[in-house]
Amino acid sequence: MNWKMPPEWDRHAATWMAWPTEGPSSADLDEAGLAKMRSAWADVARAVSRFEPVRMVVDPGDVASATELLGPSIDLVLVPLDDSWMRDMGPTFVLDGEGQVAAVSWVFNGWGAQSWSTWEKDALVADAVAEAAGVAVISSSMVNEGGGIHVDGAGTVLLTETVQRGEGRNPGWSRAEVEAELARTIGTSRAVWIDRGLTRDYEEFGTRGHVDIVAAFAGPTTLLVHDQRDPSHPDHEVTGEVLEAVSLLEGIDVVRVPAPTVLHDDRGWVDWSYINHYVVNGGVVLCSFDDPNDAVAAEILAACYSDREIVGVDARPIFDRGGGIHCITQQQPQSSRPARPIPTP
């Protein structure tokens, strides 16, 4: 059976998220800090729910906080959780040629079996979401996360060497083996390999190179690239490497989106990025940072998504935990057919 991951701008049936629990990403937070983290997730959920249904996976012990902050309009799905990054631990939804939806369940091991992470519960979330969505599962033996891939819906996938082939994930896999597994599961036929992600992503609590904070398709012929214009920031060099890698794409308009002007926070170089936005039905939920370039990024994305409303949400509390708006959301595409079992190969 031929499966394909549709582009993010195609119609969604719903958005999936996961409610922050007491786990690795909140281990250093006191009660007030966890409340701030949950408030940021709730802000994103409410922004998305203006455009499409939101289904929030919630650990059974966190129902009270989720109910209080999210209200009755957002559906809660009870599943045990270690953490709250749905893009990564959740499934990647795909369609067949007849419009039937299925869910790719990658191997999730805490972003490469990192010492600070726990993932016993999160490794089961993709299958639980598929069950709750009423769709069949396509199991993969590849360690991967949704934030490590980005597609144009026409056969091209963006990915990084340090995720798919990095230590702790699939170090023994060749590029050809990775590409073959992506072709089988999400239907891509061309891979654009980027050497690395943003600098902070390689510090202790990073993902080691997720592409969805570096570059993202905004249409079949448009590619947005994180543009760090300050030569003092190490991501200035990363931007040059990314632009060189994507220069191999023919017929693509590469749009450089300036990074926020802030270069540091109390932990060092920031990885704040407007690329980590999320496209919804009729809208775009865009990271904002109370930065002069918020307006610049909003204008650029409004031109790229001329038929959608741009909604900014303060993403600083999310980035403080290690990711952005795209990292905490996962789209379920609209199906034109009822779910049915997938034959076992």
C-alpha cells in the first residue's frame, strides 16, 4: 500500500497535543514554573482551536489542571505521559491514494536515549493516539521524531544528519536506508540532507538537530529558512550551510526569515525561530518573542500564506523548555474514507 504524508497546509481533521506533566522537561520547575509552562501550552491550544478541533493527551494525574486551563471546548484523551512534545513522541499521520488515514509509529527513545530523558510511557503514545483517532498503525523500526522531518507533500523531505543517523538513534543506517524507510512510511522520493541544526539544539536538553526549527516548506514551491544575520551568533554559520544544502532544490523560492534580534538568554545562545510555526485550517500560529522581528516574520508569513490568518503566540516559555509551537502540535489530516485495518506485510 502506498502512503504519503500530506503537507501541513492540507486540510486537518484535528490537532493533537500533550499536556505538560511532571517529567524531564519540567524537572527543574517549581509549582509556579510548571503552571507557567502549562499556561503556554494552553495558549497554543486555544489559538489552534479557533480554526480546528484540538485533542489533548493528558496524563491521568493531570486532568484537573488541564480541565481548569483548557475549558470544555478541547477534548481530553487520557494516556500516561513522561513529557509533552507531541510532535516527537506522537505518530506521523499519512494518507493512502483513496484518502484513508493511518499513523506511522516511529521508535521514540527520548531524542537519542539522552541521559536526562525518560520515555517508557511516551514510547507508547503514538499507538495510543492512533487508537484514539480510530486509524491503523504503520510500525517503523527507525528511531525518529516528527520534528526531525518536514515535507512538501510532493515527494521531498528535509532532514538532518545528526538526527536520523546520529548517535543514539540510527548510527548504523546509511542515507539510502533512511530514505528507503521514509519512502515506505511517508511516501517521499527525494531527501534533502542538512548537516546540522541550530547550535543550542546540541546542548544538554536539545534534540540534536531537529529540522523544523531550521527550515520548513510553506507551499509546494516555497521554503522558509531561519536566517541568523548576526555574525557573532554561531547560527549565522548554520544559516549559510542550510542555504547551501537547499540550493540543490530546483524551482523553489527560498525565503529567508530573520531570526529574532535577541541573541542570548540566561543559558547562552538562543535558538528562537519563527520557522517553528504551525499551519492550521485557515490560519498560522506563529511564534512571537516580544521582538522587533515579530512583525517582520508575520509580514513574510502573511505573504506566503495569503489565504490564512496569522496569529502570534508568545513562544518564549515553550522555547525555555526546549522547543516551540510546532514541537508541541501534530496534525491529523482530513480523511475522505472510514478507517480500515492495514494488512500485515
